[in-house]
Amino acid sequence: MTSKTLRVLVRTAVVLVAICGVTACFYFLPALGKDLASMFPEYAHCYYPWLIFLWIAAAPCFAFLALVWKLSAVMKQNLVFTYHTAQMVKTSAIILFCNVGFFVAGNIVLLMLHMNHPFVLLLSIIIAIFGLVLGVVVAMLSRYLTKGAALQEEADSTI
């Protein structure tokens, strides 16, 4: 697979995920929240805190997508094994780790404020585990890109 093909695939994936994310954040989540508030009126006061919390939790995901978009530009130029690329990937991992922590902490705070159900907390922890695994994979990629950049720099200096 050529770097141009890979770049097109990555950018297509980023656009599709961004469209799904925007649709989920601004259509499905508000609609689901309104349906739940009408079905369970005792939780109607939780609609806006939850909606704002989920929007704030979604924002780093879009920052992550923006970094992946920038990384796809690096793929086209065949400059993958550089310290700058490794730093961008490391930043992506930090964004994922921080977002997972915020998401779980926010769910716990909402549970303590009686605006959450324990099952929702359990479900959010399962979702957070997937985010944590993705963060670990991205952090490993950053480490190997750093080693690759060192090898690339060494090879360039010997030529």
C-alpha cells in the first residue's frame, strides 16, 4: 500500500468518524436525553448537566482526530520517523488518557450528585477501558516512532 493510498484512507476515516461524532453530539445525544427525560421525569433535571458533560468529553476526541489528520499529511511526505511525528503521537496519547480520566471522574461526580445510575457508571467504565487501550496502543506507537526517528537520524548522519 502506498503512502498516498494510506493517507487517503486515514483522511477518509477521520472525516467519517468526525461526521458520526458531530451527528451523535448534536442530534442523537440531545434526542436521547429528551426521550429519557420524558420517560423518567424524576431525571429531567439531569438533562443539561449530562449534555454539557458529554459535549465537554467529546471535545478532546475531535482534537485527537485533528492530530490524526495532521499525521496523515506527514505520511504523504514520508516523514513518519521524525521526533516531531513522535511528539504528535505522544500528544494524542496524552489527550486520550486525560479524556478517559475526565470521563470516568465526571461519571463518578454525577453519580455522587444523584444524576447518574450505577449501571451507566459501569457502562462508562467499559467504554473508558476501550479508550485506555487505544491510548496505550498510541503511546506504544509514539515510543517506537521515537526509536525509529533515532535510527533514521543515525542512518542519515552516516550517509
